[in-house]
Amino acid sequence: MSSKQTVLGRVTQLAKANIHALLDQAEDPQKMLDQLIRDYADNIAEAEEAVAATIGDLRLMEADHQEDVAAAHEWGGKALAASRKADELRAGGQTAEADRFDNLAKVALGRQLQSEKEAETAEPTIAAQTEVVQKLRTGLDQMKAKLGELKAKRDELVARAKSAQAQNRMTDAVRSVDVLDPTSELSRFEDKVRREEAKALGRQELAASSLDAQFEQLDALGDSAEIEARLAALKG
């Protein structure tokens, strides 16, 4: 019984464990949960073996008790039959034979009393064993529920960790885009194009000013020719 009580104690202790408090103290909650799941699974297997053994013992005791009850009933019937036979023989004047059957009735009654005592003695043990089985089953159910809670918490943490990692990768990617902003390259290229356009305009202006000067020279030559022609007319 002591080993079963020890298992029951471990079952109860683990079933009442504050998972959230354990996780708050853990440096790596996922590893902590994985270890707890392994420990719980091992203890559940051990507890199931203990429950099965305890139930087996209980069923054996119940079977023995039923045999004692049945034996008591059977010996009672035999005692009654022997007593009635004795009465019948005594009524017929067969006193010696009647005494023999009365003695058989007494033996049967003794066997009945012994079986009843054995059945009565076993009843408290059966009741105690039934209570132990119920407690073990309750503790086992609590452990299985806690194991389900642990697995759900582990799955939640894994999903959250993956989501956080994805967010961090996205943040890093955005930072990389900010550091190597392609729009800044476009701006520099645009500045270069504008400078080329301005240079072209400058050349056009230079070319235009050169043509104007040439036409101004032509106009000046025309004026000189007119003046010479008018001077020659005056002299003539």
C-alpha cells in the first residue's frame, strides 16, 4: 500500500502544480514546458500502472468477499436442511440419527459463521481500497487534464515565438530598405539629369548669343556701306 500511496502523493502534487508560476521562473518557457510534458507523461504512465494494480487487488478482494458471502449462504442452507432432517428423524423416534443430523447442522452453522466473519472482516479493507482507487483515478484525471493544458500552452508559445520571429524578420527587412532606400538613388539620378538638361540649355543660350553677335556684325557692315555710299554722293 505504501508504494501506491507514494504514487498517489506524486500524482496529487503534480496535478496541483502551478504551471504559470513555473513558467514565470523559467528562462526558456518552451524547454521548461517540454520537460514538464515529459515528466507528466512518465508520471501518468506510472500512475496508470499503480491504478491498474490497485484495481486488480480490489477486484480480487471483492471476489473473495463474494465467495465468503455465497459460502455463508450455502452453509446456512445446509444447516437448515440438516436441522429439518433431524427434526423429521426425531419425530419418527430415530433419536440417534436425529442427533447426527443436528451435529451436521452445527458444523454447517460453524462454517457459515466463519464465512460471515471473513466477509465482514474484508469489508473495511474493500472500502478503503475502493477509496484509494477513486483518489488515484481522480488524481490521474487531473494529471491528464494538466497534461492537456501543458500541451496547449506549449503549442501557443511555439506559435507566438514563430510569429515574433516573423515580425522581427519583417522589421529587419524594413530597416534594410530604409538604409538602402532606392528613392535616394532615384533622386541622385534625377539631379544628374537636371544638371545635364541645364548644361544643354546653357549651350543653347551660348549658341544663340553667338548667332546674335554675327547678325549684329552684319548689320554694322551694312551701315558702314550705306555711309560710304552717301559720302560718295555728297562729293559727286
